[in-house]
Amino acid sequence: MTNSNYIKVFSGDFIVVKRIISDLENEDITAVVKDETESGRLAGFGPSVYGLQEIFVHKDELQRATSIIENTNLEIEP
């Protein structure tokens, strides 16, 4: 997603990504999830890291999304 209006704000495992996406959607932020595992599987080869997903948000929503992600990470840390 280079040269686009979307910026990567997080990368991590499936479970954490799902939680963050839910929190972003609750605040009316639309995010895009890039799943290297699924992309590699569909293309016929495996990814370098299984279960890794990336979250991208529109640059206009970057500040709000970053704040939500930071709060979510604080909540789920042991």
C-alpha cells in the first residue's frame, strides 16, 4: 500500500488484530487488514511469518486510530 492514503498502524497476531479492528469500528474508523498468511496461501506459497496481520487506516483517521490502538494495547497487556 505504498503511495496511498493508507498508513500501517499495527502488525500482530490474528487475535489482537481482531480486537483492534472491533475497537476501531466502534469509533467509526474503517481499517484495512492485510493478511500475509492468507495472501500467500491463495498464491500457492507460504508466508514468512504465520498469523501476522497488518492494519492500515486512512491518513485522515491516523491520530484517532493511533490513540485507540494504544488504549487497546494497554488493556490487553498482562
